[in-house]
Amino acid sequence: MPRFPIAILLALAVVASACAPGADVRARPIVDFAPLDFEAVSGRTRIERFDPPGAGARLQLELAVLARNPNPFGVHLDRLVYRVVLAGSEVAEGTIEPDVWIDANGSAPLVFPVEADLPPQRPLLSAVARAFTGEALPYRLEGRVQYSASGFAFDTRDALLVEDVVLPRETAQPPAIRYEPRDSRVFEVREGVPVVQIAATVFNPGEIGYFLNGKDVVLSLAGSPLGRLDVGPVPLPAGGERRLELLFYPDPELLDEIGRRALAAALDGIPTGFSVRGELAMDVLGVESFPVPGGFALDGFVDAD
């Protein structure tokens, strides 16, 4: 970093003599001032909240930074005028007045709060969403710094202060799916039109909310496929749960012999083994979709009671 001379009265020889005509003694600095260094504190930098498009596209972010004073004398940190750039897009600007004293060769923690309405830019929204699924989100902190020492105030030029990434505290957690036998049944809406109702509770164990989508979800009775459907989108807030009711309408004329017998047994009140299999995806914050390992997998027994 460049070094700037500091005019401190105690660092001058004889000021009055320096101004007198013909004086042999001139004022000169005996100390150089090194600008403050700023270092990201990755473990304290985190996204607090992100509302997806359609719900405000609001971002709350906290950047933790350590200000280091490399000089052999203390300085007072007065003000920082800053901008925050995420994934190449400026999202916020602000001013903080830390009012902190940093000892010689010492340091002080700083926090830059960010609350911003994100512009409708797909690359930016995708980058923020992916931060919740395990990908680091790059950011830059830029701005000007005002500090003082021995009664003198100084301003730095607008410059890059910190360049780092936001590391996710937690990735999106796959949902836990629990079969609800009491709410599941086989019945006929009218004669010859059977319905298989499979109820389940879906729980999101993580701190990141998402929409759950199921595709090509197939119901089988006694190993014979009976029906297919798509599921969702089902909103799953962080730590929340939702009830799923899957309604399959098998056509008896299209079933094989094993399927017809299994369906008839279930309609007669005989517990019949079933399985539900299909693709399952987490739509993280309405921006990106990621497959759930293992997909939709549910097993149990169902009948008419």
C-alpha cells in the first residue's frame, strides 16, 4: 500500500524557525502514515435473510471486518463510506461511524450491515440462492475511510477495502418424509372409479427454506404400478413442515392382473403394501432447483379403512 506523510506537531523540528527567513532548521516529518488494512472475518460474515422474487427480493447481509492499524502510534477511526458489490453487482451503500480507537499495531472489529432490494438480475439472484446450497458468494467492500491522529483528520481515496466470499452457514437440507397411515386410504368416488390417497408429512430440518417439487411420482401396489403424478410446489419454511396428500386415480382397465388384484384387496379392507417413488427437487428461494438425494421414497400399507 502507498504511504502518506503525516504532519504531527511533535514530529516537527522547530516550526517557527522553519518559517523564519534564512532559517537553517526546517520542519520535516519523521513518521510515515500507513493506511489501515481491512481483513474479512469469514466466520462472522453471513446472509441473514433472503426473500425471493415475488416476495420482495429483500436481502439482509452482515459483513464482519477486522481493521488493522500497522502504524507505531494509535489512530481514531471516525467514518467509513462504503459500497457492497455481490457477484459483480452493487447492491448497497452506507456509512458507519465506528468511533473506535485502534492502538499502535492493534486491530478493531467492524460490522457492515447490508439491507438491500436486489435488482432483478438473474445471475445475481442465482448467485445468492446458490450461497444457501453450498456455493460461496463473492463480494467486494469498497469505499473511503476517515481517521484521525494527534488532532489531524485524514481521508483516503475511494478504493477496494475487502474482497472475499460469503461462506454458507448451512446448505439446504433434504426433507424428511413420514407416512401417515391414519390419513391414507383406498376408496371409490363412484362405482368403478377408485382413488388411492397417500398422506405424508414433509419436514424441513434445516435453516434454509425452499419449495419442494416432485416429478413423475409413481404409486405401486404389490409391486404393480397404478398411477403417476407430479407434486408441488410445496413451500417448506426453515424448520417447518407441511402435509402432503397424494391422490392417484388408477384405471382398472389399464392395470395388469397383479395390479387389479392388489387394488381389489385394498378396497376390501385388506392392508396392501404400496411404494411411492419419483424425482424430488428443492427449489431454493424460487431461483434454483436442486435434486433431493434418493428422490421421493415412501413405503407402507394402505386399505379402505
